Amino acid sequence: MAVKVGIPQALLYHEFGSLWLDFFQNIGVAAVLSGETNKQIIDRGMALAIDESCIPLKVYLGHTASLLDTCSHIFVPRIAQYYPDNHLCAKLAGLPDIVQNTFRLAKEKIISPNIEDRSAATTLQAIQTICQPLGVSAIDGQQAYYKTLKNWQKAIPPGLSQPPRPKIAVIGHSYIINDVFFNSDIKRKLKSQAVDIITPADLPNKILYEEAKEYRQDIYWQLSLKLAGAVRHFCRQADIAGIILVTSFGCGPDSLVNEYLEHHILKPGNKPYLLLTIDEHTGSAGLITRVEAFWDIVERMLKLEGKLSPHGLS
């Protein structure tokens, strides 16, 4: 089989996917994606995962399964930490082991660089781990990485400009809110109204973590801290008309952090908010009903504040 690296289009792909794809292109190695999530992928992941697994992990296993027959290698990074003093969920740190044990794969088929910090030593070791099984020199890999990183950092959004109309902030882990299968109906429904949608991806990480500083003593998980920063930031923006917090059933960190965010930020923020929990059995009709009810509340408040006329936004 020709060298071809498969990248499951799930979990942290939604954070770093463009970086990974650009890197493999720059070292001259073909990389392919598993494609958008669909019912077949979810059903396959459900059959492979243990019952206690969260839906994002089940989705990831379904995506991985779709790549095994066509790819010589599967890219499954082990990411434990990339922001100081915070850690990622255990499922992300143990992902290569989960994939290898689930599919009984040979170790050489999985490319799993360790990311435990952003030090030069960790970066160089990760580059070598990727390049060695692909027959790429470490020097070429380093040059490709720094070129890729420079381009990727340029693409990070600089921040929000002041918009002319209210927005709904849709907040959640990127692998939930960017997965079309789960939330296309939510976004489509909101876009049919006279508001815009904003997500944490529209802000630089620097802003999100700066906003979350005061919660660092209470929130251990890095991605949860990022959500806290997003919630705090959007609660303080005058153009944000409401907030939807999307989470997945079975996520241990979210089950605790969502209660914390509601108590410490959302309730004191005095903006309409909706907590949406989804799993593999969640139907779009139920989600849309809740979003419609939420929008009715937002619309009523906008009219009371004089920001919405009977014919649309003023």
C-alpha cells in the first residue's frame, strides 16, 4: 500500500485540522480525511466503543474505522496539554491506546506524537515521531513544521469587530459545534432569523484564556477553561443577544463544568441562555423545538429593549 496518512475528522481535528493537513502537505505525504460525520459513522462507533464512552469518542472511532482499509497509517496524536497549568481530558491523552486496542492495530500503523507542553524538546520529538515511519528526514520535518505553524498562526482570527446587529453565541467544544451532523439544524434555524451566529472559534485563544484566568483554580481541564473564557467574554458583549451552550452526554468534565458556568457566569450575566445536551439518540426535531422556544425569548427581550421592530432588527 502506498504511503497515505488517514486523519479522523473528529475530536481535536476541529481545533488543529488545518495545521495537520498543511504539515503533511509540506513534507510531501498524502493525507486524507474521513469525511463529515453521518449516521453510518456514528453507528459504527457505537458498536466499537464501550457504553460509558462519550459521543465524541464514539464518533472518533467511527471515523477511524472508515480509514483503516485505505490508509497505510492513521494519525492519532496523544495530546495531554498544550496550554500551561491545564490538562486535556483523559480520552485525548489516551487516544492512541484506545484506537490501538479497539482495532488491534500494529504500533507502526499509528502515528502518535506526544504533546505534553509547547517546549522545543517536545516539538522536535513529536516531529521526529511523525516523520520517521513516513521516511521523511527530521530536518525536513522541522522546516515544514515551522513553515506550517507560521501560516496557521496568520489564519487565527484577530478578534471581533463591533457588529451592526445582535448575535447568538453558540458555545461548546469545537468537535461538537463544528460537526454538521449534530448541529446543522441549530445553526440553520438561527441563521433563518435576523441575527448572526458567533462561536469561540471566532476569537483568538489568547482572549479566551485571558477571560478565564479567574477560574483557573476551579477548572482543571483545559478545554473546559476555554469554554469558561468564551462564556464570560460573550456574556459581557452588548451585541450578544443570547447564549447556547452545547454539550455531549457522557462527558465527565462537562457534567461538572456546565453547572459551574451556569451558576458563576450565565445566571449573573442576565442574558437568555440555553443548555443543550446531545447524544447519539438525540433527534433534530427535539433540538429545533428547544431552539425555537429559546429564540422566542430572545426575540421578546430584543423588542422590549427596542433592538427589534415588528419588521426585523432596528
